[in-house]
Amino acid sequence: MLNMAEGVARLGALAESPIVATVAAAFADAGFDLAIVGGPVRDALLGRETHDLDFTTDARPDDILRIVTPISTAQWDIGRAFGTIGARVRSTGGRTEQVEITTFRADSYDGTTRKPTVEFGDTLEGDLVRRDFTVNAMALRVPAKALVDPTGGVEDLIARRLRTPADPGVSFGDDPLRMLRAARFASQLEFDVDDGTVEAMARLRQTLSIVSPERIQGELVRLLQTADPVRGIRLMVDTGLMDEFLPEIPALRLEVDEHHHHKDVYEHSLTVLRQAIALEQTRHPDTAPDVPLRLAALLHDIGKPATRRLEPGGGVTFHHHDIKGARLAKKRLNALRFDSETIRAVTHLIELHLRFFGYAEGAWTDSAVRRYVRDAEGDLERLHILTRADVTTRNKRKATRLRTAYDDIERRIDELAAQEELEAMRPELDGNRIQEVLGIRPGREVGEAYRYLLDIRLDEGIIGPEAAEERLRAWWAGRSSGD
């Protein structure tokens, strides 16, 4: 519940903070209006932590740059074409903070291109009305400390509701990405989206095609970075938005034949995502959200629809859905312009997410544990989390058995790691030493010898350099005689 008295006090404290006071005084001295706008105002009223400071002003970009230069240690004008100047402002107390200051805007989109037509505005109220949602369309004039709320943002904060300042059809027609922002803010703020806005999202979902993949990817990432992305994902699936850029997720809602019973893959995937986030926060409480892990949790079963087979007697199989899913994920993440490292990590985790369940059926040899670690490479901790999160059965006995088995494999990995430097899994002889022992030059044979020694390392652990050399010579002699 929003406490307005506390919210007003927080707004006052925000206006009086050293950085804000410094910027406000500079613009007032130059004869221009200035207001804190959007997220910082919303978050102050909600009692949430305020991060980036965004200002809006009637000053034009050249004037903004002239005003902030004396009070800042750095300035950048990469957003000048859209009226935005950034600066690292130094307050009277010596603290510095990054801020962005944008000229009042009255821009609009023509509904067919990806870029807005920029027009500078003359009033704060006009600037606010063009924003995405009423809760982001509030401003705090400084240094006057006057709240400006022309579209009912405070009322919507109280109601925990997302609503567009203008008709949602017009707002989303101006910039279809706002539909994805609705999903992201629904999760981030734990707000409901009002019925008219949801209806417009469903009706206009295909207009998302004019938005660049990079912008869509950015909103998806921001959604996944929230504490609970599931609310936003459900909204995008229910309105059909997800079909426009990640259709593999709604496809998980498999039809359930009355004679073939299996768990709801869509609901299972959302549960895995939630459980992965909970484990991530428990095991690594002070780290940033792990987007590749969260993507892998959401996408780990997207290969199931294509591999689903209904067996006689009521069984259902999804053979090789891990391999199929990894291929589908790679294709989709490439289309969304994800970076190569994220794509590698996500597809790697999807490929490996079933591997552990063989361990649960019977304890592995030390060799198998080493190979599990080797195959996971740098994604081992993510794989631990994903595999644990993938257990969603309501059968308490089965859940306990799987949890105990994973406790055991992590214990064994730790023990082997302490004994054998497991994380640095490599043969005991490097390429140079292999060449010296065998008297050969760099080439294919060195790689074959390296792989032979690596297999020994995986199967038998550390045997010592002398024994490794002896085994290598015997292998080379046998290979040579075979030739």
C-alpha cells in the first residue's frame, strides 16, 4: 500500500540530495525549468531504491551542455539528436553521479519505421503525456519541489495498475516496444495491467514486427533481470506478443491427450525459471542477475514439442529434446541479436540439462564425474542450479531422491577437485612435452596424443608425469606398428 505522506517525504529528500540540488541550481541560474522525471519519481513514491537520475528541461541540447559543463567531470552527447545530454556531475560535497538531461519532447512514430520523429516541446505537461505509462509520466520540479502528474500516475500507483497516458492504441501505435515494457513493468513493479491496455496489446501484437531485434532483446533481458519475470512472461504469452519473437514458449502449451498424461511443459518451464532464480539468489546473493542461466531455465524444454511422441499404452516420450532445444535456442537467440557468449552458454546448458538424471539412476564412477565436470566447463555452477531447478515433481519421495543425488554429486565433485585440481582438467603433459617425448613436430599427431592423455586423466585421475610419458610412448609405439 502506497503511503503518500512517506512518499512525499522521500520526494523532498530526493530534491534536496546534493547532486539534484547542484543541477537544479545551475539550471535555475541560467533561467531554465528543470524536473526529475519518470522512474526516480515513481520509485521514490513507492519507497524503492532510486538508481539513475533522469531530468527534463525546456533548455535545448546546446544550452544543456553549456550549463552542465562547469559542474561535471565528463559530458557526452551521443543522444543529442533526441535531445539528451549525459554528464557525470560533481556535487558540492565532492560526490559524482551520472545523470541524463533531455529537452522536453513531443516526438511521435509514424507506425511503419523503427525510429521516432523528434520534435522538441515547450511544456513539461506535454512531455509527460507522450510517455509510456502514467506511473512513469510524473515529474518533480526542482528546486521548487512541485509534483506534476497530468495523467493520474499517483492514483495508478495506489491501485498498483499499469495504464497508458493516452489511448493505448495510439500509445502502442507510436512505439510497439511499449507493449513489451508493459510486461516488464508488470513484473518489476508487481502491478496489474488494466484491461484496455491488455486488449490493445493483443490487438496490436503484430506491429512489433517494425521494432528492431536489438530493442526487443533489450526488453526481454530487462524482464529476465526482475525478481519474478513470470508475471510478464504470462502476459506476453496470453496476449500473443510472445508469438511474435519467441514462439517456442507458447508452443510449450502442449495439448494433453486424454490417454497420454504428462506434465504441462509450459507451467513446468515457468516453475523451473522461478526455482532457478531462487537458487541463484540463495547461492550467490550479492551478484547481478544471471541472464544466460535464466534464459536457459526458460528455454530448456523448447525442443519437446518437436520431439513429442505418443506411445501405445499412454506413454509420452521426448527423445533428444535437449539437442533439438539447443538448436532452436541458438537460432532464436541469434535472431534476437544476443551476443555470442550468451548464446554459447544458453545452448550449452540446454544440451547438458538432462545429463545428471543418469546419475540419479545409479552412482557414477569417478571417471564419469570427471567427464561431467569437463563437459560443463565454465558453466558447472549454472548447470548445478538449472538441474536442481528442473525438479518440479509433486512426488515428495522422488523429489527427495533427486535432491539427495545432486547433493552427492556436488560433494564428489568437491572431493575430486580438492584431490586433482578438477577445474583445470588437462593432461599431465602439454603439447610441447608431447613433441619432445615422441620426437615429432607440431601437427595432427600432437592433438591425437593430447586427447589420448586427456582420456587417461578423465578415466584414472592423476597418474604422474613419468607414468604419463611411459603410457604415451607405449601408445605411440602401438600406433606406429599399426600403421
